[in-house]
Amino acid sequence: MEAFLILEDGTVFSGTSIGSPKEIISEIVFNTSMTGYLEVLTDPSYAGQAVVMTYPLIGNYGICHEDMESERPWVDGYIVRELSRTPSNFRSEDTIQKFLEEHDIPCIAGIDTRALTKLLREKGTMNGMITTNEHYRLEDVLPRIREYAPREEVRKVTCREKQVLAGSGFKVALMDFGAKKNIARSLSQRGCQVTVYPAYTKAEEILADEPDGIMLSNGPGDPGECREIIEELKKLYRTEIPIFAICLGHQLMALATGGNTYKLKYGHRGGNHPVKDLTTGRVYISSQNHGYVVDTESLSEEVARPAFVNVNDGTNEGLSYVGKNIFTVQFHPEACPGPRDSAYLFDRFLKMMEVKKHA
């Protein structure tokens, strides 16, 4: 069945419909990872978005459910150059085609993803429609496409109730704004007892459980929309509990302390983004998935100082908070799949909790 990708500027790509034949309108973003397509599909940070994979062959190692970063996929749609018909991998349990069908996700294959990605880089992230309706009329669909905007995505992806994961070490409160599984796994592997809290949990409830540390997770959407969460983070900031934040959590902590965020032209999404540690000068290759960044000019130097910077475009990749046991990063140290260059940041978090406990 033929399918069409219609962008808000009127550009149309035609290809083959894979997965669900349903029609969707979403924000179209691209990911430059060469592996990890299942992790991309199941990353809650992609809620409200349809993802273009720049690597030309997707699905060649099949589907292994153990690698999922949440219980279900979150992307609105999927856009690829070629889907492998026959996966080759001893761990494979399914094909990506069947996975997309089972989860009602529309996919368009066979389009020039290189041309599409270049267009998104030149014009910036755009809304788009994936449809199998060959009788569409541009004058009818373009207003609908342009009106689309993701809303309340964190509320959609967060857990519904508190969950306690096994562990006998430091008690870590993980605020779930759309947390990838590997964040909790990375803490559990270091012996922590992780308690996962819904995104809109009141600070008082978290503090009543007396955590040794607080983890703020990744998540989807515009951080400026999360006003209720920001108000609770202001309360957590005023404590002396060590806090480590990733991606959306990093942005929300900046907003809670007087900073601003802004939207990038086309975002950072992939597993090959270089970031520089401003303390040591060392560069790490990182996994990233975000469309917004912190405006460091909006933050007082008495509150927070830049800790990491993106080597490609100079945007902020991390903050160290002055006089506080708080550090935050824009990239993903729990990267799954890799690179795992910055996984040491979890050890830094544990060290902070240890020092605070024995102070």
C-alpha cells in the first residue's frame, strides 16, 4: 500500500505503508543512531513525535523485548529508508514490521531519508502527516498539520503510581517524567533501592520517604509547560539532598531556579554527540534526545554554572549548582544502547550521597 509523508511546508514524500495504516499528524524529528531502533521506538521522550531514522537499513537484527526502554512504544510514527524483511540475530523474537502492526504505529518506508533529513536541518523541525489516503488535498490537510502541537506529553508517559524496586543501598527517589528503564537499572546495578514516583508527586511526599538522593528523569515535550512540576522542584532545590538530573529533568531544574529554555532548530537526537567536560577538558561521545536546551545566560552565576558544552554547536549540556549537591546533564549517561562514556556520572551521584550521609 502506498503511503505519503506531507510536511507543513507542502513537501510530499511517497513510500510504502508498513505497520498501521492509520493517519497521524506529528512533529517530525530525525535520529542519527546506527543501532538501537527498538530503544528509540520505546523511549517515552519521543511521545508526540514521528521519528526519521537516518541510518538506511532498519530492523536487520529484529526485535528483542528485553531491550525495550518502557513497556510500550511511544512514537506517533516511524519513517525509514528500508526495513529489513528477514532479521538475523540469535536474540530476535519478532520482526519490526509485526511490532509496528501490534502497537498500531504507522510507518512509511522507501523514502529518501537523506533528503528529508537535509530539509529538516535547513528549515528546522516541522510538523507532518503520514497517510495512506491517496486522494488527500494539500489545501485541506496543510492547515491541520500546521496547527498541531504536542501537549501534556509528560502526563501521558509518567507512571500512575509509586513503585519500589529491590535494593539495599542508598534510597533514591526517581521522578518519572518519562524515564527510560536504564536509568533505574543503572542505579539498581550500583546497589541502590530505587523508588519511582509519578511526575506530579508533591515534594512533601518524596521528602517524607527520606531519600538519600533524588533523580530527575528524561521526558518529552516543552519543559516550560510543566509548571506544576517546576513548583515542586523549587521545594526539592531548597533541601540539602543530592540531586542528579538528566535531559528534561536538567531543563526543569534550570527553570525552577530562575533560568529559561529555548527550542533548537532541529534538536539533538542520536548516539554520536560530543560533549566537553568544562572542568577536565575531556570530550565524551554521548547519546541524546532533546529539542530544547537551557539558556545559560538566563541563569545567575551564583545559582549554577555550565559544566558541559556541546562541541558541535556550543549549547549547554550540563550544570553544576553553586553551594548545592546538585548536578544536571542534558545528555544520557544511562545510554542504552551506548555510548557509555559518561556512565561514571552515576558513580559521582553515589559519591555525593555517601559524602552527605557521613557528613
